[in-house]
Amino acid sequence: MTLQELTEKLKDESLASGLELITNLYSGKVVFSSAFGQEDQAITHAIFKNDLDVKIFTLDTGRLFKETYDLIDQTRSRYKKTIEVFYPQTEKVQQLVSEKGMHSFYNSVEERKECCFIRKVEPLQRALKGADVWITGLRSSQSANREGFKQLEWDEQNKVIKYNPILDWSYDELIKYLTDHNVPYNKLHDQGFISIGCAPCTRAITTGEDPRAGRWWWESSQKECGLHQLAKV
């Protein structure tokens, strides 16, 4: 089945049905990367509640908020399921901090991306080894960079099929799903945090700001860390 044919089969499916279809086609080769944001929690709920054959993992950069760590434990407790954790390579972090200090990411976009690569991108590459399908919680309305993404696409960087099951969901649809299913969420969302990453690199946003404005708030860049290739628009 081609990606175009599979896309046609998926386009009218619900979240749970689409995930089940994918897992049936690629049994044992489907993974989901969760950063424990609202989008990720919705997908986690659908996977765990339907007992789907998907390995869920997260990337612990070593600089996450306490509230994020709390939510990881809360999610494990709620669903009684395993969530695998991938960490940066110790020697790479030690070298970065020894040579450039604890906060080199403030110096330039290039140095921030270097930190992101060490703490996030390289661990992701390890986590995706052996997978055929990588499920993500991307939504097109999160930022202009993501408007050109497709629900199903080939990720050349990681050599996997990337499945974005809630790509077309609005923020209101997302919140309704979380509320209807009583899904646990990060308490920072109640304090104005929409997109939550590392603690030094995330702030709350104000009314009218872009959802990604709180990430790397000192930059005027495209607000991406390198996990997801920018859409070609």
C-alpha cells in the first residue's frame, strides 16, 4: 500500500481508529514520541485505553519542569502502562557544559540548536531505530511552520513514516477531547504555558501570542528544535 492510498484510508478515521489501522498494518514497528503536552496526552490516552501495540517513549533532556516529571508519573499510574525514557549521551552533555557553560543556548540560534541536538535530536534518533512508523502530536495550527505538514508523510531524516493523527484538530477540539476523557495534563497549562519544553527555554504566553511564542522566547527564529523538519511551503 502506498502512502497516498494509506492517507485516503485514514482521512475519515477517528483518532483511535486511525491508530488501530496503523498498528495493524505495521505490527510491532510503531512508536509514539510524547513530550507530555496536551496533544501528546490525547494520543497517549487513545493508545493506552485501546491497548494498541505502540511503544510510547519520551526524551528526558535533563532540564524539564518539575510539573512535567510529575505528569510522567501521573500518566504511568493512571494507565498502568510502560513509558520508555531516552536520555542524552552523558559525555556529550559534559563536553558541552564544560566548554560552553550551562546556558550556551542563549548565545545564538546555532548554539541553541547544538544544545537541542545533544539533548533531544540524537536521543530521538536512537529511540526511532527499528521503527517503521513514528506517531507525533503535531497540529498544523501550532505554528506557521507546521501548516504544510501532512497527516502521513515520509520522514527522510529518520527513514520512517511519520503519522500525525491530530494534525487537523483545532485547539478547542483538543481541549474537548481531554475534558471528555478526563485525561491528565501538565498543570503549567493552567498558568498560560501552551507549548512546554525545557524549563530555561519555555515561558507562558499572553493573550493573542502565537502558541510557539513561549518557546525560545528570546529568539526571532522559526521556533523549532530539529525533531521535525520544516514543511516546504
